[in-house]
Amino acid sequence: MGGANTLDFTDENFESEVNQSDLPVLVDFGATWCPPCKMLEPIIAEIADESVGKLKVGKVDTDASPGVRDSFGINSVPTMVLIKGGQEVDRIVGFLPKKDILSRIEDHVS
């Protein structure tokens, strides 16, 4: 799923890859059966490619990683959560165009 710079986050690696990251992390919670999630994939891949060194970007398959899904209370997909210093700083529920996603995260990314 995603481009070369889009990571896959799971129940097993979430703590080390996301919560302990020195960079802010944009986590895209989605599912393989979700059409809006599929529409979001290329946008997430572009953001990941354009943000190397400033922002870590990855996806969580909510069916494959129920622990992470439940810990964030994800009830609908797609949901994007921006995490900085192990803490949620923003949440976007539903599909948004790339420019709107970028405007939501720009204040948190140096």
C-alpha cells in the first residue's frame, strides 16, 4: 500500500515507529474494502514523498491492526491522525483534497 516513502504501521511496530519518532507522524487509518481510502492512497504517497525528513507518513490497516485502531477509537475510515511527540495533535476524518490535508498539518511540521 502506498509509495516508497509510505510506511506500514502495525500493532507490533506502532510504538517504535510512531510514538517514539523524532519527527511528526501522519498516520492514515484505512481498510482494503474502503473506496475513499483507495482514493486517498495516491495523495498520502505524494505527501510522504514530498515530506521526507520533515514528516513520517504511514498507513494502518484497521482490520489487520485492531489494537492500534481501538487505542485511537477509530470508528470510521479513512481517518488521518497527526502525532507529534507521541501525542495526537490533529485528526481528520473522511476524504479531503491534498491541499486541505497539507493546510491542517503544516503548523505541526517544521
